[in-house]
Amino acid sequence: MTKVVRSPAAWQRLRASALRGKSVGFVPTMGALHAGHLSLLRRSKRENGVTVASIFVNPTQFNDKKDLEKYPRPLAQDLALLNSAGADYLFLPDFRAMYPDGYRYKVTENDLSRALCGAHRPGHFDGVLTVVMKLLNIIGADRAYFGEKDYQQYLLVKGMAEAFFLRAKIIPCPTVREKSGLALSSRNALLPPKLKPLAPELRRALVESSSARAAAKTLARKGFKVDYVEDRLGRRFAAAYLGTVRLIDNVKI
């Protein structure tokens, strides 16, 4: 049965007493869990003595308040999934617990965070890096697991952990996809039924196009509103809207 801990102080007391000497694997999430999250939890279970997940819909990484308001929050369903996956603990803080300073202090990266999603979502990665820094410090994880669907995020978190000599090793895990090829994402639940069949075209365009520019043209022709398609770091990255839902993906090239 997954045990719920709501405050940083309560978790740190537990970490220093009952969990002392045990390796801790950590899966940070914003909830609305799916098979991708569960794959991270299963890997953590294999590699650590204790596995803890967090659910915190972090407002500082949303540059659009409407996007924050409509973000899915099926907590009862998430708890059932955590139980089924064998997560030992859920860290479930509120905003006051995570931001006692009111977000006066933040972590900023001045290179990769300004490209790709960072160029189109001002302040997004400041919010991501700040909350992940807080969570890693609170949990005291030995390993933390991040999906490669958000590859830019993974690289930034890994770089931050190394730059600040954090305890946790940042572990990348392969993107989990539907049979159609669509990368699993909590945002997929917001896709209107009539648009969902079109969503797999995002990955198909990245894989089959001869260049990033050609992929962007293909997506636009199929009805996507393209934020960007770019080739970097041996991968092809993309973000595009279907209706009001922003989808991201990346593939090796």
C-alpha cells in the first residue's frame, strides 16, 4: 500500500530514520499517470530498495494560466495506479510547502533552456529546474527517473544535478508509446476524440521526413499548428498544437 506524505519535514524525518541506509529511487510527476510513468516506477523498483513518486502540478512552469487550470488532476486514479505499481511512498505537497518563499528564488540555465520549448514558453524551464531542485533536495534520492519524451528537460535536469553536486543520479528512460506511435503524455487525455487519430502523425513526420523543415511542412499540411521542428544533439525535436493541446516529441536521427 502506497503511503502518502504531504510535507517536506515529514518526509525528511522519515528519510533520516526508517529509510536510513536504504537506496531511494524517485519518480517526480504532475499526476495524471499513465503507462510511461509506470515504466519509470518499475525501473526504480528494480534498482532501489525504496521507490517514491511525487505528484505536484507545478504552477511556476506554466506560462499560460489556462493551461494550468485545465491540467488533469485525477488523484484517486493516480493513487490506485501507484498502488498497483508497488510504489512505496507518494510525496504529495501543496504550493505553500514547495514555495515558502513565494518563488522569490529560482534556478536558471542560460543556454539549452532558451531553445526549443524554452524559446516558445518563457520561464518554463526556470519553473521546472526550480521545482526539481527542491524535490531532489527534499527526497534525498539516490536515483531519479525521467522519460526521454521530454528529452530537453532530461538534459537540463541532468546538467543541473551535476553542476550543483546533487546526490541523485539522473536516469533517462525510453519513451513509451501507444501502438499508433503517439508518445504517452498526460496531455493526450485533453485531445478531442475527433483529433486523437491525427496525433500519431507527429512522430511519423519526424521519422519519415528528410529534414526538420520538411517535417514542419508535413505537419502544417496535416492540420498541426507547429511551434518548432529542429534537429539538435543527434535528435529531431518538435512541438505542435492539435486544437488547443500542445504535443511534443523527439526521435533519434
